[in-house]
Amino acid sequence: MFLNRLNALFRLSAIRQALVLLSLFSVISILAGGGTYWLVQREMLQAVDARLHARMDLAVAALAAGQPLAEPDDGESARLITSPSRLGFWTDPEQGEETRYLQRQTPQGVILLGENTERQEELREILAAGMQLSLLASLLAAGLAAVWMAQKTQKRLNIITDGLADVARGQLDKRIELPGHDDLSLLAGRINSTTDRLEQAMTDMRVQSSNIAHDLRTPLARLRAEIETSLIRLTEQDRAVTEEDLADALDQIDQITRTFEALLRLSRIESGAGRADFNTVPLGELLDRVLETFTPVVEDAGQRLVLEQVAPKPVHGDPDLLMQLVANLIQNALRYGAPGQTITLRCHQTVLSVSDEGPGIPFAERERVLQPLYQLKADRQGEGMGLGLSLVQAIAELHDADLSLADGPNGQGLTATLRFPGTSDSVSAG
């Protein structure tokens, strides 16, 4: 049991980091203490040698002047010997390690000076004991601080892991509350943002599933009715299936197919796959193509398409997707605009907008109509699938452009505005 708890403790990253830092601190402290002790010992020895050297100079001068050697102080020795044993500074183990000697050959004889270093030895021992005690105290304090910091960090990590575990169990409304302004708090904030998007994605998925079921139920019911009616006519009324019967069934199948193709196209765009084809797209040339392509279509519907440009600038994107974006906005204006209206296409530098003169969209519904397959109640009986504005929104996000819906000119109709990156705040859609 104890070993299991110990293993579990060592698996915690905060504990492992604390142990690594404590080990590093111990090594540095030992090296620093050893270096300090060596430096102090060297300085003490050099001081003793300096004093011996000064006494030797005085002794040599005294003998040269015919005077005897000066009387040594306590802890010192001075004498003449007949034969030199060792010149220079040395310590005689046989006479004790606590005496330092200096020997020099002179014409008057060999001078041997000594100084007792017992006091220096005591100071070194005191220094060593003090450094050891200081090291132990520092290690104990550092260990306690490391354990405290590791527990504090691990507690914050546990809050994050517990929150992630709740999210993994399906509690998408779970948020990680982690006070502070450190990197773990930033990580918790990023996780909460990701969870927000995940929750919104799941909500959108449920809404889209409901909308798909709602929008496909009608064409599927019609298709079944067409096939069932044709079967009854063929088996019970002995009547052959006509071209009109098959055409009606194919129309329902085409509508279902168009819905799924639009959903697949929306999914590809939202995945960001179209970024591979990005290049410089001159908005002026793009809008000229739009005007040339859609003017006949708009005029056939009894409406008018007008283009207003003010210093259009190039943008970075996919020309085909941007063409589809503008086409969807124009088709949306054609489908829901007023008869005989004027559809205005404006471009001011990198701001693009399409305005119509239809009934518009209520303010409370403007965010929801950008969701896939969402339609206003009044539009449910029409031919639309609720994917036009969703595709516009997906393409705009792919190009890092901001899409906004507002009332049309003079408060009439709807204006869809796109602001591409690099748009100045002073630039408006006109």
C-alpha cells in the first residue's frame, strides 16, 4: 500500500519537478560550500606563509648584522640548525600537522621558523560545521518549499484534469474555475473557450439534425406519395406510369440530392480545405464578372442589378468561392426581395455589400439565419433549403472576413456586408 502511494506520488509531474529542482539545488549548494571552504583554507595558509616570510627576512637581516634571532611569540618557533632538511614552506607530519615551517639556507647557518596553525584548523572546522548546518537547513527549507509549491501546483492541475474528465463524460456545460494570472489559468481559459465552441457545435448539430429531418420530410413524403400513387395506378387501375409521374418523383429526388450536396459543400468549406487555392483576387474584376453573369438572370426576374465601386482593392482568397459567396447573396435577394426591386452591389476598397428592397430579416433572427438549414417560418413553404446564408458565412470565415446583416437603405430590405482583413474602421459599405 505504501509503495503504491509512493509510486502514485512520483507520477505527479509537480512532485517530479520539485525533486529535480531540489536535487539541482543540493548539487549547487554542495559545490558552492566546497569551493568556499577551499578558498578560505587557501587564504588562511597564504596568510601564515606571508607572516613566516616576513619573519624570515628579519631573521636573515639579524644574522647578517651579527645579532641573535629574535625571541618568537607564542605559537612561534625560531632556531638555527646544522643541516637543512627541506627548504621553503612545509609541514612536518612527524611533528604535527598543526605547525607550518619555513626553512632557508644562509651563510650563518640554516634558519628554521615555525608557526602553530591550530587556531586556523579550529576556524576551518567551525567553518565546515557551519556550512554543513547551513546546507542541511537550506535543503530542509528548500524541500519544504518545493513540496508546498508542488502540492499547490498539483491542486491546480487536478482542477483542470477533473474539469476535462467532466467534459469527457458529456458535461459540456462544465467550466474550469482557476483563479490567478499564471500559465495554468491561461490554459484553463483556453480549455473553457474550446468547451464553449464544442458545446455550441453540439447544439448546432442538434439544431441542424432537426432542420434536416424537417426539410427532408416533405420531399421524402412527396416522393413516397408519388411512387405509391403510381404503384396503385399500375396494379389496381391497370394504368401505365406516365412521364409526368416519373418527372415528379425525380424532382423530389433532385431536391433531396441538392440538399445533401449543399451540406457536403458547406462541410468542406468549414473544414478549411479551400485555403490551398488562395491567391490574390482583385475585387473589381470579380464584381465585373458577377455583373456580367447575373444581370441577365436578374432582368429576367423583372428586377435590376446595380454595381457601385469605390477604389476596390485586391483580397487574399479563392476566386471561385468568393464568386459563389456573391452569387448566394444575389440569389437570396432575388428569392426574397420585392418585385421590380433594385439589387445594389457595392464595393469600397475591401468592404463588399449586397442590398435588396425586400421585407428584410428581423433583428432577433439575423444570427440564426446564418445557421445551416435554418429558415424563417414564412420561408418554410418555399423552395429554399436554408443553406445560402450558411454558405456565405462559411466562406467569409474561411477568408477571415466579418459578415454582418443590417437593414437596407432607408431602413428597407436587407444589406449583407463583408469586411475582409485589412479593412480600415473609417471604410464603410456606402
